Amino acid sequence: ELQARAHGGLSRETTRTLDQLARGVTRTQPQSAGMRLVREWQGRMHVVTVGEDQVIRWEERTYGSLSEVARAITGTRWSGPAFFGLKKRQAA
């Protein structure tokens, strides 16, 4: 805790991971460079890639997060990790 405070606190990703572990409900797999995510939506296949620079690309455009891509595909607010299958329920 002292080290986290000295460096400005925990990152958002670390805080989320710790919270998920404590609740034991879901676990989100982090996106990594080179990852290719495929999702079918309304009969169409959508392929998203995560570049070495952590930039998310879909249909020759760049996005700041998977949630932005999921919103562009569906037209509604989605959790990007949930939409692309990176968020899984923990077994009881």
C-alpha cells in the first residue's frame, strides 16, 4: 500500500482485477499486443486486432477501447471485454 501511494496509487486495471478477485464473480482477461478478437453480430463477422502499440483496430479505424468498438458495432453501450468474450464468470 505504501508503494502504491508513493507511485500515485494503483492503476485502474489493477484495481479492477483486485475487485474481481475479492468478489469472485467475474474475471477479465487483459487484452495483449497481437491479440485478434472475432465476434459474430447479426450474421456478420467482426475482427478486431490489438496492435503492438496497444491501439485497437477495427475496419481500418483505430479506437481507444474495446467498449468503443462494441458500441460502434451494436449501436448500444456494451462492455467491450464482455462483448468480445474476455470477461468470464467464475465457477462457484
